[in-house]
Amino acid sequence: MSTDCHSQPLPTDKLCNNTFKETNMATIAFIGLGNMGAPMAINLAKAGHQVHAFDLSREAVAKVVAEGGSAATSAQEAVEGAEVVVSMLPASQHVEGLFLGNGSQAGLLQGIAKGALIIDSSTIAAATSQKVAKAAQALGIGFIDAPVSGGTGGAIAGTLTFMVGGSAADLERARPLLEKMGKNIFHAGDVGAGQTAKICNNMLLGILMIGTSEAIALGVANGLDPKVLSEIMRRSSGGNWALEVYNPFPGVQDASAAARGYTGGFGTDLMLKDLGLAQESAMTVKASTPLGGMARQLYAAHSIAGHGGEDFSSVIKMLQKKG
């Protein structure tokens, strides 16, 4: 159950507000400033919120500071006085370790004010979100899982899609902030539901990217122009997001990761992680996901071949005719 902010003794009146409106800017701790997290934090800072940013990369923190944020020397420092804590971390173990601690290191929950709200935008196991939420709510801290879709371009433009798990009340508290980072906000259900929606989406995305890559590679091997073929398929029954905005073939779309040597996008290893989460979920509920399983195997082979750090659309490399 989510904590009702008005039923708790709070350290400041600000923390008892249901939402963070334009006239009442929030103090935000933003932890995790990767390809997605940094532009999300920047959009919050540009909107006028006080963003205290922390990441292990000083360069990443500096980018946010240059756009109006402030630097924190640790996650613990970032959350001091924060009304909202936004986290964007790579995997379940990082989120659990950050908030709940590990070994002799205390979790971050102990330093977050009662009545504050955590927005975790990492893509992790639903069970991990539920575990952290339970511990947070026991301390009077709100929690929603709010993983995103839309890629780095969407993060920069502030047009991300948020898939939210948590109470309706906590979502409404978060909504004004989410609207500064995204265009589409869906309430998927209780805590963990956002994560389930995200892994379903990313499983489909991984499958679609492989299928799109296969089709383009086949056409090119037969002498077709990849731009012409892509446009034909985009406007036909094979049309999909990869063809629309994220073409895997270099030279077809200037904004795609393929145009940047497959850098700065959504890494193959991250896609592999998400496909693994999907398979774990499928096993838990005994769902049949044969294409998801095959996609995971192909991305694993691509990663082993040395492409784990490249954008996931680089999977086309393993499907192209050589020579």
C-alpha cells in the first residue's frame, strides 16, 4: 500500500503537497546520469526544479551542472532535503543495493525524508521494485516504478513514454515532473506493473529490430537500395518503429544510432538484460515466448562477438552478407 502523505508527520510543508506545480518547484535528487538519465535530469533543471545530480562519472555530472543542475559528491548528499528522488540505474542489483544497502553499507532509504517520493526509472525485475517499495513505504516514503521508452532522442526531447507502477496518488504527485521528461504517461497498475509493461515492450522491440535487420539485409544482398527498401516497408504492412525512426542500416536515417557508428544509444548488453528479464518473467508465470527466447540468444551471440557496448541495432552486422 502507498503511504498517504497527509497522514504522516513531515519535516516540511512542501513534502505534504500532492503535486509539484510550476509555482512550487521541487528539490530533486537525480541518481544515474547515463545516456538516458542525463538528458532527463537536464530537462527537469531547465524546467526550474532544483536538481542535485550524482553519478560515478564526473563528466556526466558536469553535463547536468552546465544545464542548471548542481553536483552532489555522493548519493547520500544528493538526497539531503530532497522531496523527490529519481533513479536511473542499469540493473536490479544496483537499485536494490542503492536503496536497501549491501553488506556493511547502509541503504539510501535511511537518508531520504519521510514523505518524499522515489521515482525509479530503471528497467529492473518487478520483484525488485516491489521489494524496494515495501521497504520505502514502511518508512513513510512513496515509491513508483516508472521505466521509460523512447530512446536517447526521446530523453533529450522530453518525449519519453513512462510506464508507471504504483498508487494513483503517488502517480499524481509525480505527474508534473514526469511531464517535463515525457509525453506519454501510462498507469500500468500497482508497483511492479510498470516494469512488466517495459519488459514486454522491449522484448517486442528486440524481436522487431532483428526482423527489420533481416529484411533490410536480404534486400541489400539482392541489390536493393536500403533507403528505398526501408521506405517501401515503412509505408507498407511491415512498418514499425525501427523503420520509422531507428533504422539499423547506416546512411538511411541521420538521427539513428547507425549513423553514429552505433554509439550513444541503447546498448546490446542492455537489450540482452531486458530480454533476460522477460524470460525470467515468462518462466515465473509459465508463459510461452519462443521469439523472445530466440532474440535473447541472438543478442547474446552478438555481445560475445564484441558488440555488447554498441547500440542494439548493430545486430544487423551479424545478419549482413559478408564480402
